[in-house]
Amino acid sequence: MDVMDDFLAARSQMALSLGFHIVYSCIGMVMPFFMAVAHFRWLTTGEAVYKNVTRAWSKGVAIFFVTGAVSGTVLSFELGLLWPKFMLHAGPIFGMPFSLEGTAFFIEAIALGFFLYGWERFHPWFHWFTGLVVGISGLVSGILVVAANAWMNSPAGFDFVNGQYLNVDPIKAMFNAAWLSQALHMCIAAFAATGFAVAGIHALMLLKGRNVAFHRHAFTIAAVFGALAALVQPLSGDFSAKDVARRQPAKLAAMEALFHTEKPAALVLGGLPDEQTQRVNYAVRIPGLLSFLAHGNFSQEVQGLDRVPAADRPPVLVPHLAFQLMVGLGTFMMGVAALFFLALWRRKAWLQSRWLLRLFAAATPAGFLAVEAGWTVTEVGRQPWIINGVLRTADAVTPMPGIAYSFYLFSAVYVSLSCVVVFLLSRQIRMVPALYDVAPPTALA
Amino acid sequence: MPFMSYVVIAYLFLAILLYLLLGGADFGGGIIELFTSEKNRHLTRQTVYRAIGPVWEANHMWLIIAVVILFVGFPRIYTTMSVHLHIPLLLMLLGIIARGTAFGFRHYDAVHDRMQAVYNRIFVYSSAVTPFFLGVVAGSVLAGRIDPGAPDFWSAYVASWLHPFSVAVGLFTVALCGYLAAVYTVGEAKTAADRQRFVRKTRLLTAVTVGAGGAVFAAAYREGIPLLHWVLGNAVGRTALGLATASLGLLWYRLGRGPAALLRVLAGFQATMILLAIGYAHFPDFLLVRGGPNLSLVRELAPARTVQALGEALLLGSLFILPALFYLYYSFERDKSRGVSVDG
């Protein structure tokens, strides 16, 4: 039997680990904010349903925190296990956000300890505050980790002279040119994805007519967060696109499937790029629009892959399709969000309608699919580099053979872990009537 | 050497020590279930949970702090370990995944049914597997079998860690974790009968740990590793070993009726002295390489500005972490003494 090539196996294992971690950690960093809102409403209104929602969500947060914490621990080792030649040089340069992230993550764990075990034990507002700290420190962790990834796209804080990494400045490396646009886009994406996923599950329960008041309150909080994020995300997407066009023209060309430099450049919608013939089949072209999206005017030149040396070109098919998927899902979520806010302000009757709930239930996975697609764009679009323009991914991989077996092992572990998480969540949801929605909501009492 | 270099090195050892004491006791919580009869298992489990429940996540953060210090501050040490100890590190990671999730899931599963037994079994076995491979990694760092120029798969990636010395250190680590947890539980006992049970378990685990320690010396002797000389060849090592032995005698004597805090401090002190006795002889060398040169904490230090920034980040982080962590431990100790139940 042919065993997978070590380099491909290492890349697959890294992609798999990050692909799972990104979901666990997004939920773990965003849900505490939903929880804090519900908790705030409980403390200010005294309506028991808000307390019940808070308690139910806190169990979800705990489950995702546990999985996020272990998958994050694994990643801190995998960086070295899979990419030692990268870490040997990059560790001291891009390590600053990780050393701060250690603190933020630690604070998050401590605050979660206070929050989960602190009911009726501390002053109610101190207890509320510890829940908020879980969210804030989680968000800070997320921003720091993304800043480290941004450095791989936009290396800074060192001089690369004859293969040596000189004049290392970790602070400059942390505040590299890509950190702001990437961190902004990722954080908003986390809110949109988690908001839609949580709202979708509660919408489904409402459609089934179970524990209506409980799920209605939970749905509204999650939907407001998710919809708000989905509406502002295109702005940060535009900011990111212009940033990538300036810093990484090769990545932009790959995600837009622009094989040849164009002036003005057309936006390629959909289509199937053929890397052999350098053409995009079955696509819709909108003249001049790519020039506008990348540079702000309809006539400017956009660099195609023909300007990139053949050995330095990223793959095109995967980034282009992933990018189309991300934008498509984002647009769909934006539409649902617009309808939701219209309902909230002008069409109250829609909120009770089944079609809106069905729309939300259908959108449950949309945000996380978009997150995975966006992650694929940024990682595959950076290839063949692990440090853009400095170190090739193929030169960074571990010398140890047989990585395929480790990849199979991790695949099995992560898939079964995810099955258990889904199993636990379904049990949590099924037990809502018995565990959480016990006191009759005051609205009905 | 600039001041911040000392800060970074001190924090590396502090993180390793705290992970051994806190994370180790946490592993031990699972390990002592292996030493517990079926009928007392529930009591042991409840007691362990009461002792570590609220703080168990925080206990494992020290490992992440240690890893981050290694890869930011000592990149060559981190990458050499990653390459040549890939296999035991991988097995340790599988243990960490299994254990962390099993512990969390057994507590946060909304339905308490037969799945609890599954979580328990995974938790107990991974509680032993994880510190075993941690110990194997620690033993391999000291054994001097890591060979960057090794010609073949076996000598580069297997012989670097698979030898009697590192296996003995792995077993000793498991025993030590169990011992620490057993001492912690003595202080958690609610009745005199419970205390007697936990005292018996602690005596058993003390004997096992001392025996495993002897096995480490025997394996070192057989492998030609001058462990005895490292520990007894200098005044610091001799003093540390002497104090550890004396405090073990005191602990043994006071186990039946001494206050919980004293017992815990003594057990923690012993673990600290063991780490000191073993680490001191080589300092500042950290990772011993076959044929040398060894990887030293001084020579392998990252560039100056990185060390400065890392040291500042660690000091700044401590300002947030230590008071919050202290208050967390304090709050739950206070509530336990008031008899408030610790349930999520």
C-alpha cells in the first residue's frame, strides 16, 4: 500500500488540527458574550428564563472550552512536531503574541473556574463580571493568535540576510502589516458564525414547539449578535481584500483566479479554474469590478499570476472555490440578517413566523462553513511559503518519516472527539426541560 | 547576561515545577483510582473532584506556559525535542486530549448514564499514560541519547527515548503524581474513617514512589548514566536529597493527624527538592546530546530583544495571573471548609 507523502501528511494534519480548533475556539470565545447578556438580563429583570438560558449556555461554553483548550495545547506542540525548521527561526520572532496569549488563556481558565462554580457563592455582579472576563480574555487570545498567523503572511521584525534572521524585533513582528485586517475579519467571523449556529439550533427547537419562552429568549440574543456581525462583515472583508491586494498580490490572484494581469480587471464569479490551460471555465465576469474591489477604482491594473515566478505560484482551484464559498455564504447570512432586523424593527409579526425560523435553522452551519472556507483561502493562498517570501513550507517540514500514520491517528481522534461533542450537545438540548427550563417563565405565570 | 535572561530561565523552571505539583496532583487524581477498590471508588472520585474541580483547567495552563517559553526563548531546545522525541510527545498529546475531554465530558454530560463509566475508564487510563510519557520525555532530555547526527530511523527517533532509564523516569513520574494526589486527598477527608483509608493509600503510594525512585537509579546505573554522581556529587544536590528524605519522614509520621496544609507543603517540598537535585548538576545545560555539545539555556537563548519582551510578558502576565489564581484557590478552600458543595 502506498503511504501518503510526509509533506502532504504534515500539511493535512496541521490543516485538520487547525480546522477543528478554529470551531471549538470560536464558540468558546464568543458564547461567553451571549451568556453575559442573558446573565445581565437575569440580574436586572429577575426573569428566571434568563437565568435558565445562562446556565444552559454555560454548560455549552464549558464543553467547548475543554475541547478548545486541549486542541490548542496540541497545536502548541504540533508547530514543532511538524514544522521544526520553521519554529527554529520563527519562534523567537513571532512568539510574542503567543507569550501574551498564554496569559490571556490562563486568565480565561481562571475566570471560567470562578464563573462555573460561582453561582450563589459570590456577589452576583462579581460573578457576572467573571463570565464577561471569560469572553474578553478569549477574544484577546483569538486576536493574538491571528496576529501570529498574520506574521506568516506579512513577515516583519527581522532582516533576512543570506539565509540568516538578523535584528529580531518581536514587537514589530507582532504589529505586522496584516494583523489588524486579519484579526478584525476573524473576530467578526467568529461572532457571525457562533451567532448563526446558536440561533439556528434554538430556531429549530422553536419550530418543534419545545420550551418556547426559553428558546425564544436564547434565539433572540444569539440572532442579534450573529446578524449584527454578518451585516458589518462585508466592510471588514473589503478592508482585507484591499490589504491582500497590496501585500500579497499572488494570493489575491489565486483567490480571484486571475491567471493573467488585467487592466481594468474583471471580477470572476464562480467558475472552475483550470491550472493547465490557465483559464476559468463556466464563470460570470463583471468587467472592471475586481479593479474596484482591490484598488478602489474601476480602471486600475490588477496583477495576475503571470507576474509571479512559476515556482512561487499558489494553487488556484482550492483558494478560488473556497473564496467563492465564503463570499456566497457571507452574502446569504447578510440577507438573513437584514430580514431579521427588518422584522425586529418594522415587521414584528415576522418574528413569530415559521419561515424566518426555518431560514435561521437552515443557516445553522453557514457561518462555520464560511470560517473554514476563509481559513482555507488564507492558508492555501500563502503557499508555497510558510513565511511569505522567506521560507518555503516544503523546507520547514520535520525530517521524521512516517507522518502519514500520525495524520491517520489524529484524523481518527478529531473525528471521534467531534462526534462526542455533538452527542453531548444534543443531550444538553434534550435535557433543557428537565435541567434548565424548570421555573415557569414569569411572562406566562 | 542581561537581567531578563534570568527571569526567563526562572519562569521556565517555575512553570515546570508548578505543572509537576498542580498538574501532577491532577493526574494523580486519576491514578489513585487505579489503586482503589471498586467499593471505595466513588468516594475517592468525589473527594478528588472536590479537591481539583474548580481549578483543574488552570492547573494545566502551566504546561502551555512552559512550552511557549521553550519555543520563544530556546527555539533550538524546543525543535530538537520536537524532532527526536516526536513519538513520546505525540503519545503524551493523545493522553492530554483523552484525559482533558473525558474529565470535562463526565462532568458536563447532561445525562448521567452508562456513558459515565466510559468517561471514567478513559480518564483513569489517560491519567496514567500522560504523565508516563511526560516522564519519558524528561528522562530522555537527561539521558544523552538524543543524537542529531543519527543515521537511521531507529537511532534518530526511537533509541533517543526508548531505553530503561527514560521508562523508569516515566514510571517514577506516574508514582509521584499518584503520591501527590494521595497526600492532597488526606486533607479532604470528611470523617476519621475516610481519613484512615486515604492515609493507607498515601502510605502505599509513598512506598511505590520510593521503589520507582530506586528503579530510576538502577536503570541509570545499568545504562551508564552517572545519576548518582549528578545528585550526590555536589553540595546542593546532597542537601536537597537530604531535606527531601527528612521531610518524607516527617510526613510519614504526621500523616495520621497532621493538618492538611502541612502535609501538602511537605509533599510539594519533596517534589521541588527532587527537581532541584536532578536539575542542578547540569545547569545551565538543559538537553544532553550524545557526543555533545549539550544544549544550554544560556547558549541557546533567543536574540536579546525577544528575551527582553518575553521576560516582560511573563512578569506582566504574573501580575494578572497570580492574584487571580490565588483568589480562586482561596475562595474554594474557604467554601470547602464551610461545607458548601462544589458542584457546577
